[in-house]
Amino acid sequence: MEKTALKTLLAEMTIDEKIGQLMQVNTNIFVATKAEITGPLSKMGIEEERLKYIGSTLNFHGAAEMIQVQKEHLEKDPHKIPMLFMMDVIHGFRTIYPIPLGLGCSFDPELVKECSRMAAKEAAAGGVQVTFTPMVDYVRDARWGRVMETCGEDPYLNGVMGAAQVKAFQGDDLADKESLATCVKHFAAYGGAEAGKDYNTVELSERLLRECYLPAYKACIDAGTTMLMPSFNSLNGVPSTINPWLMQQVLRKEWGFSGVVITDYNAVGELIKHGITDNLKDAARMAFENGNDIEMVSTSYAQHLKELIQEGAFNEAQLDESVLRILELKNALGLFEDPYHGASVEKEQQVCLTPEHRAIARKAAEQSAVLLKNEGVLPFDEKVKKITLIGPFADEKAIKGFWACCGKDQDCVTVKEGIAALLPHAEIRVEKGCGNLWDDTDTSGIPAAVEAAKDAEIVVLCLGEPQNYSGEGNSRADLTLPGVQTELAKAVLAANQNAAVLLFNGRPLVLSELEKSAPAILDLWFPGTEGGNAAANLLFGKANPCGKVTMSFPKAVGQCPIYYNHPMTGRPKGNAEEVHHAYASNYIGCGNLPLYPFGHGLSYTTFAYESMTLDKTEMTAEDTITVSITVANTGSCTGKETVQLYLRDLYASAVPPIQKLIAFEKIELAPGEKKTVTFKVCEPMLRFWNGACEFISEPGDFNLFVGYADHPAITERFTLK
């Protein structure tokens, strides 16, 4: 439909129809019985007559329900304007790949795109037109449950991975029947919640916001995301939903975002609980004047927007601007030609959980896994005949992770099933030994687990936290393994050291005790549908771990928040000339450094950084420096290595971070093979936000190093003139 036709349509709509486009309700309203509808609608303050004007819906169940609801809606809507159908497709639709925190550890944007395209194909067939992803909230505190939805503690990596998702989900043309519109969230600084408590207040300086928290949202907007969602939290005392500096100054004016803004679930209604107002009418006024186009679930617009326009708080032209943005999105998706956007019960059944999609999920799980420690135990010999699997995740299907959309535990492959399929000749014994809940203090299963370990050639300890211990609303004050799992591990490892720990988790855990006794620790995060097959391939060398930590593992929860790109301090621990990681102050007992830092991750082979050369050691703002890094595989098997390039501004007018990631590239090397990786360093990569919140670079000296956070392999220096 041409834009002129959209404007003609808009001119023909009544004010009630227009307001309807700004309303989003749960789909259960449309599939309920007459009696079930009347009560909830009355409580929400909506007349049943208004349902025919609703512009979008969420939380539906597959293609059949979507088609039914859309068909009935089109029969009632006066102008036959299709609804938008939205869903949280975070890490897969029905075929589930690793949680975003895990997938980020792959450091592989192309893999992210492959997974996202697969998810889009399944979701579109299932009736989804808009996905509430990517979630690119920068985060430093592992106590926060929603770390599982992010790519961790680096602004640059978060932006790269988020942009990859936007481009893959949306494809070349939103009208394509296998493309989804994306909604970047949660704007802004949701991951900076005080003490890691979900929904909690965020107090940050503008400089820190711009330096670390805002860049990933901007990267997604630059990649073309069509929608944006403000965050639940208050930011410097003002809820993001009604924060004019954030939503008007930064988003609309500075960044030029022209897409649709949708509130988070009941966020307008929660302005009352925030203590901003005592009534929905004021909430509606503040939300609308701050540029929120669609109100999710709460009904302040439905109840009060018309009244506010009649009173002169707004004019109808302002309403038209919001409605037109929504109509333009529907038009871009091709909904006026095909209101179902290719949704099909038959296609949904055909494309979901196919062998091809399972293979993608398995590859993603393999490349997201991080080998945290290995004293030569892994990979195990596939000729072994007696294997003992111990722990609550040994034969557990609940490994898909939080926010798994339409994924089902029953579709997941367990560790036992994966190993049995790979090694049909092996005898596999399973002993849970204990549970994985905080209140599970039962140690009665440990003796049997110890005896089983003694009788085995190899032992795999499958430990972790339940998948509902992370995710929205699931903040933790204790990051150790729940229950008596640590006690179980100590007893089993004392009985048999030919053992490896396999972790299932939605966040970095405190593994200090486990680190002391476990010969090998392999973190699978929550790997998704193909977790067990990926685990088997990794444990027995059919796949080589290549993931790198994207969020620091603390030695103790008291170190939180902990992050690698820490600013310098006037009183660093140790001598700054001798200690590269001169972190501020010090913790008695555990020091400042994490157990496993950002960028850490082992392989079954070894890599040597043989040289790093710069084509010049001085540059101007118009120049670039070519950095050449030669890496060799010095081990005995083929492996992948992520070459990470870090920058340190030695002296600046605002305290610089000790290091920051500015580029990375993942390479694969055969035994004995060498490759030279090149990066271009340009002046914009040297910029920072100064004390006056100006984005600038300053002349001076800079260090470049390769390796990973706190562990430089080679360092070179250059000067910006």
C-alpha cells in the first residue's frame, strides 16, 4: 500500500479506531467465552465494542489460534486493518538454541544470524510478526536474573550481536513470509538495576550511560530495528517510559529513531506503583506525550486518551503521528495484502524441530560452550565402556532455559541420551546424588553416587541451577551451586579424578570451591533442544570447545558487580607499572580479579600468539593503523580461536577503563597452521565520553593488546597526534 493510501485510510478512521491501534491486549481475550470476556474487560475498563479496534496482541499459541483470531478480527474491524501478532522469540521458537548469554560466548555474529533466521522461519509459520528481541541490556551484576538474555558485560560485543539479530530476523524485506519485525529492549539501562534486583531503580551518570549502557541500543537502531521498548526501571529518578531526556532527547532527536515505541507489560499502569501519579489518566498523559505509541496490556489509553484530546492536552494530529507509525509497520510487513504473513498450521508442523534446525541448535550449543578448566582430562576416550553420570542434570530434560518461547522440555535431548546415541557400546549408569534446589539438603544419595564413581572409567558431574533460577524476576543473592551439589562434587571427585564437571546455568556462578577439586569444568549454559547431543560431542572430542566468557565469573558474590573494563583509580592494588590489571582497592580474602575473566575460554588444542605488528606507531584523526596478529595452532587437533583486540587509553581527561574490546575475529586452525589476522584501528575507536559528555578523542598514547581481559599476550603502543 502506498503511503498516500495509508494517509487516506488514517483520515477515514474515527478517533476510537485510532486509539484502538495504540492498544495491545493478551490474545486470551479474543478466544475466551462471552462470560470470560465480560468480567476481565469490565475490570480493565474497556467496553467489549472496542475489541474490534485493537491494533495488536501477544501471548497467543501457534498458527491455528493466530489465524482464527485474525480472521474474526478482520470480520469486525470497520476498515479491515489487520492486527499485529507479537511474541518473545528470544532464543528460538520451537527449536531452542542456547540462551543469549551462552550464544554470545560464541563470539560469532554469523552463527547468531543463522540461529535467528531459523527462529524467524519457525516463528513466522507459527503466526508471529514481531519479536520482542534483541535484548541488549548491558550488565555487570550476575545476581540479576535477566543476564541470561544479554550478551554480557561488553558494550561493543552486545551491539555487534544485537545488530546481527536485527538483520537476521528482519531479513532483506519485512514483507517476506519468513521475516519478523524486531523490537530492541529495554531502553535504557535495565541491566544496571541496583544490587541486581529485577525492576529496581537505576542511578547512573549521563557519562556512564553513554559510555557503556546506550551503545548497544544505538547499534540495533542503526541496524534498522523497527520497534523499541522502554525499560521498567526508573532512570535517575524518572521511569524510562516517561523519561523525556531518554525518549525524546536521545532516542528521537539525537538518534533519529522514527519507528514504533511500545511500552513494556503494564508499564504505564505501574507508574502508579512507582509513586509518580495516583491515577491512570495522568499516567496516560505522561506516557503518550513522551512518545509511547503502543500501550501493552494496561488500558490507560483506552480509558483516557480520547478524553485528554477533547480537553486539549493533545490534538488529534499528535494521535495521527503514532497511528501512522503503526500502520506503516503493518504495511512494511505486507499485512494489508496478507494479514496472516504466511502463518500456516501445516508449515508450522513442517519447519519446527526439523533435523536441519536441530543441527543448527546443536552447532550453536557446541560453539557456545566454554571450557573453563581442563587438566588434560577432556576430551574423554570414546572407547570407554563404563560411564557414570552423576548429578541433577545427568538425565534432565529441563535444559532449554528461561524465555524459551514455544520450546518444550520434552523435546530436549538429555546428557544421558546424547552419550548413549554417540556411544551405543558403552554402559551408562546414572546417579542423581542430590537435587538442585536451595531447600534440598538431602545428602542420602551421595554414598551411592560415590560408589558409582569408583566403579566407572569416567565420571561426568552434571551440575547447575534450575532453569527458572534465572530469567525475569529471578535475581539471586547467593551465586553458589544450589543445595548440596558442591558437597556431592567433592565426594565424587575424591573417589574418581577421571572426571569432568558439566554445568547448566543461566548466569556466571561462584565456582571457587569446585575449581579447587574438579580436573575439568565445561559450561554449557542452558544449551537448548540439542543440549545432550552437544554435550556428548564436546565431552568425547567430536566437537572442540571454542566459547569465550562474556561475563566475569566472580570468586565470591561480594565482588558483584564485577566487570573487566573497570576504570583506573588513584590507589590501585599493587604497582600500576608492574600489574596490568591495576583494579581499584581490594577485597580481603579473594582480591579483585574474577575467577574466570571476560574473554577466557580453553580449547582441546593450544594457540600461540607469535607476533603483533602495527604498520605505523603514530596516527592522525584521518589515519588508520593496520594491526597484524599471527596466531599458530600449537596443539594436536583443529580448533577455533577468537582473536580479541583490546585498547587502553593511557592518559585522558576522564578516567579511562583499564581496557576495552574494540575488535574480534574468530578463526579456525589445523594443527601446525598459522594465520595472520588484521584489524584496522581508526580514530572513532579511540573516542570516549568526557566529563562534559562530549564524545571525543584526545591526542596521546594508547596500548593495544591481544589475548583476553587481564591476560595480554602481546602489547604494542601507538600515539594519536
